[in-house]
Amino acid sequence: MGKYVAAAHDHLTVPARVLQTQGQEQAFRLLGRPVPDPVPVRLIIDTGSGRSTLVPSVIDALLPALRRASRIETSLAAVVTTLFWVRLEFPGTRLATIPEHAVARLPLPPLLHSFQGVIGRDLLRRWESLLFEGRRGRFTLRDSPGWLRMWFRG
Amino acid sequence: MNQQDTREDFLTLGPDDPPVDFSREQAAYEREKARLVRDHPGQIALIYGDDVVGAFACADEAFLEGFRRFGLVKMMLKEIRDPDPPDFVSLVDIDHPSVQKLD
């Protein structure tokens, strides 16, 4: 069971590291290629987005081979981009590693240049809950049910 | 694995490069979509060129099978689902050169 509690400032952010999936690391090692280093990122939680994203510079550093084309709709236009499967770790939190997840390679608006991507509902669906406590000024992510809920479930 | 098939240039993308062109692989998927949706919903399809190689439980499994057969070459993975609506993303710089707008 893992969770992450943080202050809710202007943006709800989660620290993460992005890596190649284990299968791709295995392929690189078999070919004698260096495996790219993990890339530390800060991701914004955006419940309005259906797909999680990473900015091009992060994706490009990982050389991910697991891909597909993707049509994305925004409030201004429909666009085409590429989806990449990556591994996500959450250092500094107790959230479990996500071994593979498909993220869209999309740049963030210039005002958000200090962030490297978005956690959308696709990733939030893999976790147990996102709790926003407005008056306490904090939010909590849980990747599995808490002990109290597990106890009630028997 | 045939080493001659190891063409790794496709791995490198520049920050302003447009999306990867998968029109050939997408067409191959569309040709087999009805069968895949019927027989393998929720799995991942592996497509190499004009061929749908198979359906797999996860992306890594699909990739490793493709790597074993063809090497580290351009392949497409696709979640098998129907309907398959586009995703909505609210925080995007749509004027960036890496983004290709649809008319």
C-alpha cells in the first residue's frame, strides 16, 4: 500500500522518474547499447485530461521503442501525436512503480515550463483514490486501499 | 534475430520533430480490427509494417516478441478496444512544432 500526501499549491504536483520499460532495457542490453538514465520529472495532476503526457525532451532522452500514433483533442484543436510506453517510479513517495504506461508526447504551454508532464485520468484510474482537502490545503494519492478500508472489507 | 534488421535511427527524435508516421501500421490494424476486437479485447496488438503480428497481454510482452523476430526496428503497439475515442488533453502547447494539427 502506498500513498503520497502533499500541499496543494497552485498546481497539484507529483515527483516522478521516467524510465524505459524493463523489456526495452533488456533489448538494449542484449544489443550492447547503453540504457538511458532515468529522467526526474515533476508532473501536474489534471483531472480534466484523459491521457497522461510527457514533454518531448523527456521522451526523446529515453529513446522508447514502444509506440503508436494517437489522435488527441484539446480545447482549441485536434492534433496528432505519438504515444510511448514508459515505466514510472515515484521517489520520495510510497506510491508503487508503474511498470508500463502509455503517455502522449506533448509540449506543455509556456507558462508551465517548470513541469515536464501531466497525470491524467488514465493514470489516476490505476490508483485507489485522489483526495483533495481544500480547507487543509493538501491532497492525498493512494495506490491501494488504506488499512482501515481493508479491515472493514474483512 | 536478423542483425540486418536492426535499424535504430527511428529511435532518435529531436524536440521539435513531428509525430512518427504510423499510417501504414494503422491501416494494417484497421484491416484486422474486427477480428482483434472480437478475439483479443483489452490486449495489445503488435504491428510491423503491413502485418499484425499478434495480440499480447502487455506492451513489454508484445515488444519483446517483436524484438525477437525483427530486431530493434520501428513497430507499432495498439491497445485493442472498440470504441476507440480520441483522448482529451487540456494542457498542450498546440503551436509547438512537435504537434501536428488536424484540419
